[in-house]
Amino acid sequence: MSTTERPVPAADQLPPGYERRWWVLGTMIVCLLMVIMGNTILNVALPTLQRELDATQGELQWAIDSYILVFAGLLFSWGVIGDRIGRRKVLLAGLTIFAIGSVLAAFSDSALELIGWRALMGVGGAAIQPATLAVITNVFPAGERGRAIGLWAGASGLAVAGGPLAGGLVLEHFWWGAVFLLGVPVAAVGVVGVLTVVPESKDPDPGRLDVPGVLLSIAALVGVVYGIIRGGSEGWGELQTWGPLAAGVVLLAVFVWWQRRTAHPALDVSLFRNPAFSAAAGALALNFFALQGATFYLVYYLQGVRGYSPLESGASLVPVALGIALTAPRTSRLAERFGAKAVCATGFTLIAISFAGIQLLDADAPVWLVLADLALQGVGMGAVMAPATESIMSVVPREKAGAGAAVNNAVRQVGGALGVAILGSVLATSYANRLGDDVLALPAGARDQAGESIVATLAAVQDAEAAGGETAAAAAALVDPAREAFVGAMHLTAVGTAGCAVVAAIVVLVWLPGRRRTP
């Protein structure tokens, strides 16, 4: 990148830490990788956890969602705290909490214990992720910020598949808890980097802390995300699902009302009137809806239908990561030339095509077709992440970068939680319906749980075969129908995912600003 294309401010106008900006970016990427891999690494270990901890499908879901729930609920609070006391301090606190939670999760003796320590990891992750983006926004001037955010977004793509791949490698040689210990040395590297190269940054005039606003944001986000998660695992018609969801939506409305009324708002809600902010936030939510939801069911397809090991299934997701990592850093220039609207719309079109391509995947689909479809998905997602993120952060004042980054990450998490909950619910319901009475081949005590997922079905078949007797042969005959039922359920779910990508393309074409025209 030449300075003639993107002029750099004069030396006396450069932000603190500018001379070390690429080292700062590298440190922020290390911190980001730890948080995202700490979450995605669990996906590939789910079948192992189901066996080793005797976990139900619901407990497995909560092992993922306890992290998401706490993470999403505290994102905004940590962002506001970072703006006030300093993002460097918040990063150090988050890295420490995340590492402690990882160690405790690794030595859990039960699924419920694992759920609790995963929640603690979410506390640390919520402090780290918005702080990384806020630091980048403060260290890089406007002319270089798009490229830096593109590299940051590309790294997040690497972590999406890097987590399952690293988890697969660990599970090949160690016990399941070791997957959580991988983050501890990474956290140590992050701490050293933060202490060495990252300058402190905060709002020079923060005003009085908006305590009611912060508490409202926590309660609202927890209510919304909890309702979404429970709806995906337990059904959408129960009071325990729509009650918290409705309460969360009401509290969000109260939060907005309060932010417009108070003299010291935690978030300037008028930012949402700016299409560059609101449409980009919607694009990110829909992007992560597709990404998280698809990763959830693709791991089951790879391990349950194709019979891949954890390592093989993790390696199969590498094309998604490479697609994001190679595309995201290059989209800042594309957005400058063609506009964020065109780049994001193209990305969502590619995402829709990739999910339509899942209709070609079955138990016997060639490996190259699986990898090609996943690579196309990654390219599309990489084209969305960086321009949408940069669009949000370009609107937010630098001194409020923590709150802006928290909004950016909150919509990603809510979108991801919706993806896992809604797509997971569609997948489970369709699978159970397609499997139908075939599950009667299993012993009576194993039927309910076996009907929840293909991994649970195959585990029940293995137990029946190990027990021997009259049901062993009948249970073995259930394997092929179960795989066919899952493939059909996955095809149906992928159609819905492709439809969401089409809706997202329309959203950005209508509301996201086009190419900036220089006078």
C-alpha cells in the first residue's frame, strides 16, 4: 500500500503507538485467535464429549451456548469499561480470566461443570474481542484502518477453522480436556504482547458512567440470547423460551429510550440512523447467522455421515478459513473502488450459491466437491466481514471505539446464536421426522436421545452392538437410514441458510451506502 494512494497524517497528528502499529495489529490478532479458537475448538470435540461425559444433546448445546450467552451479554459492558479505564487494562484482565476458565474447563468432571467454566471463559472473551478492534481503530489512521481491519477479519476466519483443526490434532493424541489448554500459552503470548507494544487508549472525557444503561444492556442481551438459545434446543412455544426473549426485546427498547434521555449515554443510539452503521450491523449479523449455523451442522455431516475423525473433519473446514483469510484483507481496496454495497452484496451472493451447493453433498459426494463448496462459502464470508466492520467503525468516534466495537461484536454473536439455535432446531426436527419409526430398532431407553442427532444415533447403535442380543443386528441396520435422514435434514436446513443470504444481499443493496465519491 503506497502513501500516495492513502495519505498518512503528519507526524504530529499520528495516533499513539503508530510506529509500532503492525506489531500492535499482530498482538490483537493473537488475542482474537485465542478467543475465537477457544469457542470453535469445541465443535469438533462434541461427539467425544457426548461419549466421555455422558452428555445429552441439550448439555452439548449449552456447552457451546453458555459461552455465547455470557459473551454476548457482557460485550457492551466491557466495551464501555474499556473506553473509561483503558483498553489495555481490559485486554489484560480478559486474557487472564479466559486462561483461568480454560484450565478449569479442561479438568471438568461433568457436563454441567464444563458448562459453568465455559461461561467463565465467556466473561474473558467478552473483554478481549471488542478491545482488539477498539485498539486497532485508535492506533491506525483512517487511511490505513481499512487494511488493518481486513487483516483482523481475515484472522477471525482462520480461527473459525483453525479451532476445529487444532482440536482434531489434540484429540488424536490426548484426552478431550486438552483442547481447552491450547489457549493458555496463546494467552501468555498475548499478555506479553499487550505489555510490550500496545499503548493505552481511552476516552479522554468519559463523563459519568451510565450505570442504568450498562445494566439494561446486560439484562436485554442475556434475555434475547437466552430465549434464542432455548428456543433452538427446547422449542419456541414454551413460556421459558418466549418469556425471556420478549423481556429482552422490551429491555432493549427501554435501553434505547434511556440512551436518548440521559445526559451521559453509554451508546449514541442515533448512530443507528446512519445506514453505514445500521445496515453494516445487519449484514454482520446475517453473515454470522450463516457461518455459525453451518459450522454446527457441517461437523455432524463430516463425522456422522462421512465417518471422518475429529482431525479429518477439522481439516475439511480449512477451505472456509482460507477463503475468509485470503479475501478479507483485500476487500478494503475493493470497497474503495466499487463501494461496500457492491462488495458485500457480491459476498452474500457467493454465500447463497455455496449453501445451494450443499444440495449436492451426500454420503458419497467426492471430497473435492465438499472442499470446493466450503472454499466458496469462505470467499463470500470474507467479502462481507471486513467492509461491514470498517463501515461500522468509521462512523463511531475514536474515543468511543470500545462501545462501537462492542456493538459490532454483539450483532455478530446474536447472529451466530440465532444461526445455531434456529438452524439447529430446523435440523433436529427434520432429522427426527425423517428418521421416524426406524429408531424403534434401538432399546427403549436409548430412543429419545438417539433421535436428537445422528451422532447420538450412531452412539446408541454402538452401545446396542456392544451389548449384543437380539437388538444388535436391528440396531446395526439403522446406520444407513440415519445417515440418509441426516443428509435430507441438512439439505433442508441449507436451503433456509441460502435464503437468509439472499435476504442479506437485498438488505445491503437497499441500505448500505455505495462508493464514496471524492470531490
